[in-house]
Amino acid sequence: MFNHTDINFEALKKKAYNGRWATLEDGIIPLTAADPDFRMSTEIEQGIIEYIKDGYLSYGPFSGLPEFKKSVAEHFNTGKNGNFAPENVLAVNSAAMGMFMVAKYVLNPGDEAIIFDPVDFLFKKTVDAVGGVLKLCPVDSKTGDIDFDTLVSLIGPKTKLISICNPHNPVGRVYSKEILKKISEIAAAHDLWVMSDEIWSDIVYDNIEFNTYSSVSEEAKKKSFTVFGFSKSFGIAGLRIGAVLCNDTELLEDFTEKSQFNSTIEGVSTLSQIAASVAIDRAKPWFKDFLTHLQHNRDLAYNTLNSSGILTPNLPQATFVIFPKIENGMSSDAFAQYVLQQGKVAVVPGSERWFGKGAEGHIRICFSTSKEILEEGLNRIIKSF
């Protein structure tokens, strides 16, 4: 199901944007944006077709279709140790939009938010967009370990939010229940909100247990938002569908109202919600095979890079990206440009623009492709030096 011959390169060259096949010259292998090269499951395709057969695409409920909210709640409860009811779920236009909405709800201009460094650039973007002030908490660029002493020291009178990325992008760390509980204790002691981005929480390897943040303690449940999306697990980024979850229904109702969802100004495509519901309810066998393929690719990437002498990899516990350290002294941007020009491989540099200052000296490689493309891309990188 996830063989090289299953990839439709002509379709990718027309549709795969964001630094991928549709935006690069022929002959360049994109190991860039975290988006699968494989088509969505046939179950999702058929679900969309079934939904539109009667010819109606009407307005849906402003907070989300009942089947969507039910599917998302059950997905978290059965696979992520969650305790959500359907009314704890709000449909939103992508996980990225959910992050922005949480920042807008929690922060006034001048309020401070603590984020990890390195971490995906959207954490910084969303805080900047609402006039918040960033405080960077270092995490180990290989292991994702959090410096808790620094985390506590960053909290001041204007601090309102701690934003966590679990599993962590780009390091691939899955934070344990104990670590999440420690974050919740710190947040509760200082009356802080917590936003947990859990878009990668399906793609976890080696049977490692994943705990959604709000499940780890009563403190975590009281003042937190969880953000989720479907682009990584099910390859439907173009449908722009995600969810915000909150155990406090009154809090989520206030969040929904202040986000203008109780009118036709906002609200999410019903077609996208149906696709997401079908993904959860019917495409689990497809996803299980996808995860097995990804774990093989993770191991291939790790072993290939580990013996290269050029890049020293981490071993991601989750996600389908790997974040190796550059060993020849080149900067992240220079290395990425060099392998693009000499090896015809596109990677994401570990620059401040994409991941923060703590990412310098690394690159990020996406391995959600065929074994053949991944092998060729990695070999090109190594042989270009």
C-alpha cells in the first residue's frame, strides 16, 4: 500500500505545494514540508463522494457537525487517554488556526507566552500575530528535554500562557505523563493557561504511550486547550480541518463565542469535517499500515545518517521528521543551500526563521515518502560532500 509505485508523481507536481513537488524544479527531491507523498485512503475518498451524492452542501452547526465532534472525542479517549465528550470539541479551520485562536483568546497585547526553543515556527507566529511577547524556554535539540529551572525563571507578572508541542516538532519527543504533570503543576502555581499542540499525536513509534495534556492531572484539565489536526496522520492538509478541545464546556462556549463561531462569519467546511470523521472511523487500518511504513523509514533514515559522518541524527519517538546535527561546521542555511545545489535535495534548514535560535546547526528531513525516494535523497546528501 505504501510502495514507490503507489505514489502519483504527476499529481504531486500539480498539487503538492509548500516547498514540495509543485514548487521545485524537476530532478529535485523534496524532503521538506511535513506532508505525505502518498494519496489519502480510499475510505476518505468514498466518504466524501457519499456525502455529496445528494447534491447538498448546506451550512453546518457553528461548533461542528455532531459526527465530527463525536469522532474526535472518541479518538482522544481511546488512543490518547483523554476524557472528552463531543461538547468538548470545536471544529476549526486547521490546527494552525486553532493555535492562533487560542493565542488570541488568552493573550492581550503585551502579555507573555512561553514557548519551546527549538519548535515549529507557528508557535512564534501565533503569539506575534496577537501582539504577545515571546519567552523562549530551551529544550535539548537531540532529546527534547525541557529545562524546568529556566521554564520557572521565565514566568513573570505578564506571563499568561505556556505553549507545548507534544509530540515535539522537530525533535520527535513524546513527553511522558510525569513531565506533562510537572508542567501542569508549574502552570497551576502561577495561574497560567496551557496550549498543547497535539497534531502529531497519532504518529508515535515503538508502542510508546501518549497522554493528551488535559488527562494528566486535575490542574491540567482546568485551564488548557488542546489543538489537533488531520494533515499529518491522514494526508488531507488541503481540506484545512482541525479541532480545539477543552474539558470545561463553559470555557469552550466562551472561546467559541469570542472567536465569532456563533455566526456564519466563521465555521468550518462540512465536507472537510466529514472527511476527518471518516478518517477516524473507517481509515484506521490504512493508518496502521502507514505507521508501520513510517517506522521503517525512520529506522532507515537514522541508520543511514548515523554512519554518514556528515550528519548525526536523533531517533524520533514520533512524527515523520528527523532533526540531525550538522558535523562539518556549516550553518543550517548554508548546508541546506549546498545540498540543494550539489545534491538536488531540498531540506528545511534549522534556522531561526523555521524553528528558533536553538535549531541552528541542524536540518530537518521529512521521511513520509517511499523507501526508494528516501534512500536516494539521503544518499545524494551524503555524496554531495
